Amino acid sequence: MSTDAREEPGTARANGQPLNREILDSFGALVKQLAATGQSIAASYRVAPSDLLALVKLDGVLTMKELAQRMGCDASFVTAVADALERHGLAKREPSQRDRRVKNLVLTQEGITAKERLMHELAERMPWCNALDETERECFLMLLKKMLSSHGPSADSAPETASDSRDATVRSE
């Protein structure tokens, strides 16, 4: 029996396996397709893709900091996003009732309507909505969540290179 056959299920093999390469290529193509779709939808709304993302992430009343966390960006960037959403009449800033130094971002009625149209358009244009039935979408979601919760190797735990070990040796001397 080969060593590959004895490997535990779910462990990644870094031997250039054709299946892993094909998954990576396909995933890259999917991400590229999603980005192009997002840019196309954003252009149809006459907003930047980041503004569109904020519109999707904005539910109810959120502080600028909370929106930044949901978008995965720096809070200072959300200021520009909030400016654009306000300029388009999609959201407005309001002082927090708990701490008046904190600004909340709230969708306007026009923003709520735009978000509903946007969510409908996203559902029509996302590949998993068209290519997969409900059972397959549930499975796809489960697999995505499983991969996202995996505690596999991260960029921070990259294998040490030969030059890294030489540098560590020099520093310790």
C-alpha cells in the first residue's frame, strides 16, 4: 500500500498532486468570476465595489468600526465608503445614542430598496445559485465553512527556509 493511501482523510498533500492544482486553478477562476460580477454590479449602481460590499454588509445600525470589521478593512477606509454611500443617498451617519463620539452608519429608505435589489441581483448572478440545486448549495456551504474553520498551516507558520535558518544562526552567535 502506498503512503498516499494511508494518509488520513482531510490532510493536504503538498506533492504537486494534479487534483490539488486543479482545485486551486478552479477556485482562482471562481474568485476572478465573482470579482468581475461584483465590479459589473457595482458599475450598474454607479458605485465602487467596496461601496457595494458595504451595502451588503450594512444591516440595521452599525458603527463605522463594526462595518470595517465586517468588510475586513481598516476603519479609516470606511470613512470614504460612508462618504460615497451618503453622496448616493444610500446611507447616513448618525451619532450613537450610547456614545456621541461614535458615528453609526444607517441605510436610508433608498439604501434599503437598493440593497434589496442588489441582493436579488446577486442571487441571480452567483454561480452557485444557477449551477447548484438547494442540496448542493447546502453541501457547498458546509464545505466552505469546514475549510474556513480549519486550523491548517497559515502564512505565519510557513516552513523555515535555508536562509531563515542561517539568519537565526547568525543572530544567535
